[in-house]
Amino acid sequence: MSKNGPPKRVKSASRTLALLRAFAEARRPLALAEVAERLAAPKSSCHELVQTLVQEGFMLVLDGGRRYYPSRRLLDLAQQINQYNPIKLRIEEALRRLRDRTGETSLVARLQGQWAVALEICEGTQPLRYSARPGDLLPLHADALGKALLAGLPEEDRRRLVAELPLERFTERTLADPVALLAALARGGVQRALGEHHEEVGGLAAPVEIHGHRLAIGIAGPRRRIEAKLADHVQVLEEVAAELA
């Protein structure tokens, strides 16, 4: 790296990434002229780039050569890379440890707008257990993972986001008052939601930060079972979250 600034950008690499983003945004095959327009690049340069990707098997030729679209090979390569993503592997291992030590379903979530979105789930070992799927949206104010994500924000960002939330009351236990919610979040540590989103569901979660990514890790299960082992589960969650971070 130069002492006077960041390393020099490789133009061909930047243009390749811009090309892939163009197809992602268009969500349809593109003609060469459209590619050149979207990349603000000479048509001849785009033709060379597209033809290189065609020869490498990463681009499909459609309509007799009039249009192009990325091939399945690109997806397969991305999935293969993601399978061994070191951050993903760390999270999966942490979820397994949390599941094995508590018996409950363990989850990791991140902030998405005014929701917590589940990223990874490890199903609990109990016959009666909490079930979720990657991509499920959870309310920030009524779910333990959502509360942990809020608690992990800088105070100013947390107050701003809480002020924007609709704070729907799902059950009698839901913290629908912004002052009470902010007070609970300010206490820090493991956040809990015991019957706040669904009457019979309980959850515990803690904020974690991994390589600059703010996440929350937690467990969920039948409320009475979570409450019965609350202190033990909190201790286990604190240990696993500390190891993960």
C-alpha cells in the first residue's frame, strides 16, 4: 500500500463488479448497448469483458448473441465460497454450542430497517421447540433478538430508531411505551422477551459485533421452560456471545 493513500484500483476488476451489479439491478438479460450505457463505458470494452466471461462460462449468450445474462456457474461459485466463509462458520459453531448447552433453538439476527431479520437458525433438541426460518422478520421492541440489536446501537441511534417504531402491542407483556423500552435497553447485558411477541414464547439474546457487523445471538423456546432456567441460560448466552465476539 502506498504511504500517500489507498492502493490503486484495478480498472478491469471494478468494471467486472459493475457489470454484475448491472445485471442484479436490471433482473433481466441485457443487450451490449445497455451494458455499455449502465457502465458508462465504451461498447468495445464491454464487448471484450462480456466475451471473456462467456468463454469462462460465467455468462450466457441469448437471442442469437443479442443479449447476455450471468450463468448458474456464478451462483455455484458464490455458494461454494460462502460455504467456507470464516465468519459464517464461527456463527454456526456458536449456535451449535448454544443449542447444545441449553437445548433450545438458537438464532443469529441482524438489523434490517425497523425489523430484526433471522440469518442463521439451529433447531433445538426438545420435542416442543421454537421454529424459525432464515429471513423471518422479528419486531425490534417485542423480540429478544430485536432488543439486543437495539441495545447494541449507539445511544443516539437507538433513541432515534425507537422513536420511529410503531411499537405495536402484541400481548399484555409487550413493552409498547418508548420510555420504558429505552430504560430496559439501557441496562445492557442479555435482553429478554418473555411472552412479549407471542404469549407462550420466551427468548433471550445478546448483542455481538464481528468484524464491524452488529448482530444479535440468542435462544427461543416455550416461555415457561425459558423462565424455569433463566439464570443458567443467561450465563451460557453471555459466555457464548463473549467467545463469538
